[in-house]
Amino acid sequence: MAKELGEAVIRLQDVRMNYGNKFVLKGIDLEVYPGQIIGYIGPNGAGKSTTVKLMLGLETGYGGTIEVLGHNLADGSAAYKGRIGYVPETAEIYDTLSAREYLTFCGELYGLKPEDAEYKGAKLMRLFGMEEVYDSRIDSYSKGMRQKVMLVASLLHNPDLLFLDEPLSGLDANSVMIVKEILAQLAAEGKTIFYSSHIMDVVEKISSRIVLLHEGYIAADGSFAELKAQGAEGSLEQIFNDLTGFTEHAGIAARFVQAVQEDYR
Amino acid sequence: MEVFVLKLLDRFSGMFRRAGIDYRALRTIVRIKLTMDGRKPNGVLEAIGKSKKPSADKPEKSPFAVNWLYVLMSLAMIPFLFLNDILAGMSFVFTLLMFFQGTAMISDFSSVMLDTRDRPILRTKPVDGRTLGMAKTVHIIVYLFLLTASLVTLPLVAAFIFKGAAAGLVFLLEIMLVTGLDISLTAAVYYAVLRLWDGERLKDMINYIQIVLAIGLMIGYQIMIRMFDFSTLGAGFEPGGWWLLAPPVWFGAPFRLLQGGGGIAYAFAACALLLPLLSMLLYVRMLPQFEQQVQKLTQGGGAGKRRSAFRPLELIGDLLIRSPRERAFYRFACAMMGKEREFKLKVYPSVGFSMVVPFIFMASQLKEGLDSLSAVWGLMLYGTGLAIPTLLTLLSFSSRHKAAWIYSTSPMGESGAVHRGAVLASLIKLFLPVFAVAAVVFLLLFGKAFVPDLIAVFLSLLLFTVVCYLILPRKLPFSEPFPAGSSSQNGLQVFLLLVILTAFGGIHFGIRAAGWPYSVWIFSAVLIGLNYVAWKYGFRGSSDVKAASAD
């Protein structure tokens, strides 16, 4: 792992979490430094979103220590969230509002003046090519347009730390290129990006560091080059399959297609 | 109006700050919530993008509109101010008030209190649990006050004019106290349930508790009203100690004190002041913990249960319906009605209540003894039909209304099949059991001679269902969002249907009164024929899905 300058932005020490008898996180140790783009990957149910929710204070009752932006979460204050931007996976949004109203609202909650939030929101939306629908209701938007609103909402207050859960979902190829470039440039400005996704090609390309979570533990941690050097072969997708011990995709696919084509009529 | 509410709120900003609340965030959240309430959620077609360009300002009926039905009802309260015994009169007024507030809290504001959507959006920003909880509370209070205002403005004015300024001020203060009490009591019940259960089980329990509370309120209301036997009211009403269990009486007591009364009324008046204040204090204290518990609602449950192989409901459907597509919708509707919690919450209480309606009609007669009950009273069974318009109105709502795109993308053809399948399902799954219970009680009351009438009532109600379908606006089942705030809808049509329902009873009564031999049997035979025609052709009107959901 490359040592970076400055204080750790995120510091997890032996973080454990369980829902009843279900142990989701079984001891996570992780330190993240400014300017890193962390690709946080793992199979469904590995505990990725639980980790992010814990760091955002959406879930409590964990074991171990969590420090975000030098602030220990155990003391319960919400002020540290003012320096965080978040794009959730399930795009929960007040969609009867227009983008202008929603973005102004978000900006205000982060302490911006309404007119500043509105101006900045308009500026960012225009760059995404959405000035025409800025005053339309969000529930009339396509998936990609919603995603752009979520991205803008997470960046309005110029946060130092970004949590992104599948931030590219629904975006067209051109927008994907823009967003990838935005992330790279934000990281170059010293912002930290914590990025979880299931699309391995993207993670492989944009992450400066990849953390793989498997069954509640960190199974791999390092840059893509470092992961390959550890003896894993091929693309990140293959490394992912190797490390999670999954090799039967061809067989399952064949049986699936066979079942699709069975005729009951 | 929105601006007015916020201005009013600003007056209390100091109080909020002292309670450790981020007033700026609170105000922003409340403002945006009020804006959203004024917006009509988009229907299916707009969501898929087929319709005209939607704009941000598409106001629904303003959430601040006066509820004229309540204003009308409030007129009925005014005479109680002038009862000889003001304690009894005001207790009665507060019974009404607590009933309406309680019902509104459970059916309309539970979703605000238990909203899990706020959490990912607001708690990821620098907003703490206490502030979010308070914002939700203010949001509820605004509406509860508006609802209450429709209900009490006229009586309040009457109190000021005829009973003096002191009585008016006491009344005003008590209205605030009772509102606080209602909110904190509801929150306390939810808090207990949230503490006790987990996951899916928790959601089911909340649903059951809501249904039980709603039915309990209706019955409690009926009991309270009957407790005050009007003939004895003039003589003065001396509540015993056990009346302390009835909160409306607390609020009646201070008025007797004003008139120079004393004794036990002091104890009641103390309750009226102290218990609401105590409950509100506790409520504000517990807000962060409450918010913490609400998050449990987002947790998924374990593996689902597979239904047992024996499904009598589906067998009935298979017997009655031949078209495979219609059967599919029948089963789908059955499953949705059994699973959708919000739907159950809105439907079960009103359907359950309809079972009680005939007995309420008969109550005065029943007091005279069973023997005085002539067979004509059996026609009160028509009262159960009150559930049918509600049932059909609610059938078009779902908390997942956007999933209705499936109607437009699947090869469906005539929407008549969808409607008939769903209407039949609601009738068999929800109405039939309730009707059966009432019918059994009626058979016990009236004996074997009631059988022909029972059959005729049942057939009439079947026909009445088709009439309801034809008169109420036709919307695809589960394709619209539940309306926010007050759930009263289609007022005019429902009123018309009540007249028609009464007409059915009237015709039945006339045929019985005519006294021809076998007249009721012949009536039934005619009804069978009419039912056949109505159910066969009545659902053909709406030719395709687009026409049906366009309105």
C-alpha cells in the first residue's frame, strides 16, 4: 500500500457489525489517505454498503473504532458530515421537487446560502447539459438524469470526502467519460473518493487503490498492479472471481439458457 | 399559507434553539416538506414519459384547503356547549376531537412519523436525529392543527361569544394540549412496537397495531357517545373515579370549575393540564431514540414463507372466472391486498367498521329488548354495503403505484378483465368475510325466516358493487399513489352511492311490505338476472388501458 502524505481521512480499526445472529463485518482494518480513489468491491452481501452506512452514521451499534475526517463517530455529533458528499445506491430522492428546488434544499442543509446553492446547482447542471429540465420535476427524469442530480447534490458543498455507490449507473457513455474525469481531477485536488461498484472494468481503470471485501473480511488491498503482482492473473474481473472462489459461471449460464428455452405450452 | 406557517415558526425559533435543535435546518426541512405536500405525485403515464411535459408547479388541491366536511360536523358540536351540564357537553366535544385527531394520526401521519426515506437523504447531511425528529413533528403539527381548525373554529367562536372569554381561552389552551397528547401517545405506541420487534415481523406488527388502534378508536368513540345518556344529562353528570380513564372527561372538567363547581372536577382538570405536558416533555426527550429505532424499518427480514397449497380464495376465483387473463388479475389482486401494508391499514378499519354499522343502527331498538325487534330491522344488514364504495376507491391505490407500467407493457387487451378480476377479488377477500359474520349474527337474531331476505340482501349488494364501479372514477387497480393528508375522496359520488344503497333497501322494504306470496324470492330471482347482466357487460365500457388511466 502506497503511503500518502497527511492524516488518514478514514481510519477503521477492527470494525465489527452484526444484525442479530448475522455477522456482516468481522473485523475491518482500513486507513484511507487524501487523494486516494478507493475502489471498494465485493460480492452482494459482503458488507460494502454496511461499511459506508456506518461511516455516515446511518447505522450504529458497531464494534471497534471508526474515525472519519479525524472525528471519532462514537461521540454522536453530526457536524463532520458537512465535509462529506454521498451518492447512495438506491436513488432515494424527493422526486416531486424540481432539480432547482432539491439542489437548493441540499445546499442549505450543508450551510450554503439558498441563492448560492441555487446558482452553483444551476452552473453544475448546465455543465451536465441539463439546463432545460432544471425546473422540471425529478420524477419526470430518466435514470441517468436523476443520477446527475444526485452527483451534483453530493458535490455542491465542495466536500473533502466522497462516498459513491454505483455513481455511473444509468449514465450514457459520454457522461461516464465526464464523470470519470471529474473524479480523477477531484482526487488530484486532494479529495478522497470512496467508490463502490460491481462493474469491474470501471473500478480497474479509475481506482488508485482497490479494497476487496469478502464474507466480512478484507480479502485484498492494493493498487491493480499490486494485486496482479500478488499472483492473481488477468483482469480485475478474473481476480475478483479467483479471490471470492467463484469458477462456475459458464456452467450456471448454460443451465439457465436451457431452462429459458424449455417449452411448457 | 406556507409562508405564514414559516413566519409563525420563526416566532418559536428561540425555543427550538434552547432545546438543542438546529433551527436553520429544521426550517429548511419543514419548508421543503410543505412544498412537496402541495405537489401531486405523477401518475404512471407521466412517469414513463408519454404525457405532456411536466412542470414543477402542478399544484394539487392545496393541503391547506378547508375541510368542509369537518366544518359541517363541527356545527353538530355547538349544541353541546349549551347542555345544562357543561362538563358532559365539553367531554363530548373532546371525544369527537380526539377521535378525529387519533384517526388522522394513525392513517395519514404514521407514514410521516415512520418515514425511512428521510434517513438516507437527510441524515447523511449534517442534520442530527433530534432536529430531524423535531422537523417531522412540526410537519405533523401543522396539519393536525389545520384539521383541528376546520373542526373547532366554529365551536370556539361560539364558546367565546356565549360562554365568555375565560371559557374560550380555556378551550383554546385545551385544544393545544389535546393535540400534543395525541401526538405523543401515538409516538409512544410506535416506540414500544419498534423496541419489541425486528425486521419484517416489525412491519407486520405496526400494521396490526394500526388496524387495532383504528378499530379501537371507532368503538371507543361509539361507547363514549352512548355513555352520556342524553336523558340524564340535564340532571347533571357526576363522574366517578373510574372516569379518569377517559381522557375526554379530563378536558371537560375545567369548564365546570369555571362555573364554580368543584370536588372531583379538580382531579380531572389537573389531569387535563399535567398529563399532556408530561407526555410532550417525554416525547421531545425521546426523539433521538425514536429516530434511531425507526431505522429498524429499513432492515430486511429473513426468508419468506411459502404459501400453503390449499388456497380457498383462489378456488372460488377459478370457479367464477373462465378467462385465464382475468384469473391472473384476480390472483394478483388477492396477493396485493394481502401483502400491501398501507392498503391493509386504509381498508381493514373501514371494512371492519361496516360490520358494526347495522348494529349501531339497531342499537336504540336493541335497548328495548330483543322481542321488540321486528323482522324489518333485518334490512339494516344493507348497512354493511357502506364498505363497498370505500373498497373500490382504495383499490386503485398502492404505495408502489409506479410498478403499474406493467399494465401498459404486457399484452393485456381489454382492461375490463383487469377491473372485474380486481373488484371480484376485493369483494371475496375483504367484503365477504365481514358480511358473513354480520349475516350469522342476523340469522341468530331473526331466525330461519330471515333466510330469503338474507339472500336478497346479498344479491342486492353484489349488484350494488357493479353500480359503484360504474359511478366511481375508473382507475387501474394499484396504479395511483395514496393521497397525502386527508384520505377522503370522491365525496359526491360516494354520497350518490349512499342514496342508491338506501334505495336498494327501500325497494326491498317495499316488496316485503306489499306482502305478495314469495315476493322476496321473486325479488331474488330478478336480482340474479340483473347481476348476470351487470357482471357480464358492466365492465366492458373501458376499452383499453390508456383510456382508463388517462384521467
